[in-house]
Amino acid sequence: MLSVIRNYKEGLHKRLVLRFSRLSRLGLSANFIRGEGIEIGGLNYPLPVRPGVKVRYVDRISADEHMNVLAELNRRELVQVDIIDDGETLATIPDSSQDFVIANHFIEHTRNPILAIRNAVRVLKKDGVFFMAMPDKRYTFDIGRRITTAEHLLKDYQEGPDWSEEEHWHDFVTHTDHSDHCKNEQDVQEVIRRLKDSNFSIHYHVWDHHAMLGLLLTLQDKLQFPFEILMSLAPQNGGNEAIFILRKI
């Protein structure tokens, strides 16, 4: 009986978190998203937009390929991928061509987050909006992981992220429930191998709300990225995501 009650409470909490998250996103979207733009990695949870707003969906693989990696997804709920592209580089998207870029729960999956932010800003028109939501590590399975420092991220950006690749995989597995059945390092390496073979997308980097805000200020100050921060919203109402809205200047 206790397990039934616990499962019910956990299910209720997840539904409420999703509900509050949807409400926060909907209100912000209605205020800031206009015209035509792109959303990176929308999967089964795209940002709701006002009538008349045109969104094209960008992802590294098709919806069918996502089904092979994430069996829990419902194919009918996935957005149709319009553009197959690397969300970090957006190589197929011309400069200054979009009214908005949406990237929710994407930045933590990038190997080179600063490059990803630079390219999101690059493809925006002047006054275009970058809408970004990310999980705050304090309220997710990343809670046991250390926040990625700005120094680490700057090195990824300046030298490329290959130097830290294996470190991230090891940290992700050993400090999340992926290591629950691991008894030694050999077991950890086997989990890493299986995840890589399945094209699994890990959280390479970890932030809380304060740390991401600090990174964005660093990009303005040290790298002179041309944006202003319109909104910096910490997790609300029991949710786990922080939302940032940038405007290209």
C-alpha cells in the first residue's frame, strides 16, 4: 500500500511540475515570440506559440530515429523535424535570418555551449529573441554533479571540447542513477559504451539558475556577445527549469 501511495504522489508531482512549466512557458512565449523562427530539439514538448507564429523544428536526427533511442516517447506526440542540423552550429541557417530561436532543455546536451549560444545569436535578426530553458541541477537527477565552471566552458570554446569529452561521460554515469548497478570502474565503462552505442544524448554540462546567469554575463563582458538579457527566471512553483530570454542588439 505504501508503494502505491508513493507512486501516486510521484506521478502527481510530475504532472504538476509539467503543468506549472507549461504555464510559465506559455505566458512568456505569448509576450516575446513573434514572426518566424526555429526551435531546436522540440521533441514531444515544443514551446506553445501564439496563432500566426511560424516555427520550423531543428534536430540532429529525425523523429523516427529519436524513437529508437528513447523508447518512452510516443511517435504521435513528437514534432515533425523540418531541418536536420547540428543545433550547436546551425550550419544550414543563414546569419540574421530568424525572428526567434527556441532551445529548451538543449544547452545541457551540447559539448560546446558557448558556441551554441553564439550561433543562436548569429542567426537572429536584430532585436530577435533567444528563448532558452534549462534544468536547474538542484531539482533534477544532476543534483549530485558539480556545476560546470565558466573557465571550463571558455576552454571548450577556445580549444574545442574534445579534451573534456570522456570526463563528462564518466561524471554523468557515476553521479546519476546510470551507475546504480555498477560495482567497479569496468561496469561504469560498460554503461558508457552502451550509451554511446545507442546514440544517447547526455547532459554534458550542469548549471543552476545563478551559474547560467553568470555565464551569460561572462559572454557579454569577456566575449562581447551582442545580446541583452530580457528575462532571467528561476524555477517556479515546484518546477525544475530556469528560463532565460535574450535579445540580439
